[in-house]
Amino acid sequence: MTYLEEAGMLQAVVEAGFQYKNGAHFIYRDQSSSFDFRDKHSPGWGTTYQVEHAVFDDLLPMRCKAWC
């Protein structure tokens, strides 16, 4: 997220409508673990987006091309 923000591309990701995430839950057989990305011990974002990679991978160069 920090890199997207520094590159001026965070708004493009927001506008693309990707699902906002502040954590994850993993299940394997009878075990599970949850992670809250905001519960951290270092600086930086505590949230992210769940992206469809094909769309995300096309979005950034198209946004850059529009600025050039």
C-alpha cells in the first residue's frame, strides 16, 4: 500500500472497487487461524485490498500510460 501511495496509484486501486481487507482467516482441516492486519508492531498500513491479479496487473500500467 505504501508503494502504491508513493507512486500516486493508490487512488486507481480504490476506484477499481477491489474488496477492502483488514484481516484474513485460514482454515486447514480442523485448525483455523485469524489475523487482523491492524494488530501490528511496525509502522505502515494495517489494511489492504483483495485484488483480481489480471485486473490489477492491467490497471497500473494503464494508469501510468494515462499520466504520460
